[in-house]
Amino acid sequence: METIQRYEDGTLAIRQTTEADTERMWELAFREESPEWKKWDAPYYAHEALTYEQFLEQKKAQMIGNKARWVIEVDGELIGMISYYWEHEESLWLEMGIVIFHPDYWSGGYGTRALRLWIDHLFQTMPLVRVGYTTWSGNERMIQVGYKLGMTMEARLRKCRLYQGVYYDSIRMGMLREEWEQHKQAERQ
């Protein structure tokens, strides 16, 4: 039996996705036509509700055991997902993603804690120079998370995300490995 990678920060943990997570992941992410979390997570992209059977057919293989998609738990309850994808793998340009599905866990520091663990994991397990993520100016909480983690707003592409008739900016947050090490050192002091 393969060991599941897992990192903890008190009651919060990030870990690899397992077969046992599939039903809960479907309930949180794909069961509803217009879930509350989608209003903040790139709402300008369409969301499609799926039956459980469709979810298993289309999404399960992308999640189980995928080193790039892990779950976030609080007190053993699955609350979200954290991920990465390659913008350009040859140059090790990696982007991260995070979604906390349930509003009860918004604005409680869970996203910051999960990303802290994830960034540490990525820098420890890959020869990365930089990590970052893209959000939009309508999600001010995600921008603040980046600043809390010591990131820099590396780009602001003005009025390129149209949502409900309003143009928003696309925001790129990022940090270099040495900045992460300095940030961790400053947090310890």
C-alpha cells in the first residue's frame, strides 16, 4: 500500500487525494449548478454541474493520486483543494491554485495556512525558482493571502476579465525561492 503524502498545521492538513474523497469532492465541487465558491474562483469561466456518475467518468482519474491536486482538510473534514499546473514545464514555471468550497471556512486563515504548507512542499520537492498564482481583482481576499505569504504582485492586467457586465483586472502573485526562505525566517523570529 502506497503511503499518502500529508502535511499538517494544527487542525488543518493538506494531503494527496484518495478514492475515499470522491463522493465528498463531487458534493462540494460539482453537484450544484451555481455553487457559492464559484463566485470567487474564476467566476468568468463556466461551471458545469455533473451527476456523480459523470464526475466519476470525467474527473476521478484527474484527482486520485495526482501529485498536482491535493485536498485540504480541517479536523478531518474535506473543505477544499489545492493544486498546481505547469505554465511552462521546461523552464519550471509553475502556477498554483486553491479553492475552499464551504463559506464557513472563508476568511478564517485556512487558505493562507494551506498555501503555506503547499508552497513549502513544492519548494522542497521540486527544483523551482518561483511559485505563484493568478486571481482577479474581484477576489480581494486572495490578493491579501498572497501578501500575507510574502508574495509580490508581479502583474496586473487591466480590465481583461469580464464578469456580470463588469471588467476586472487579472492579478499575478508570485515569489522566488529565496524570498520564501526569507519570509519563513522572518516568521520564526
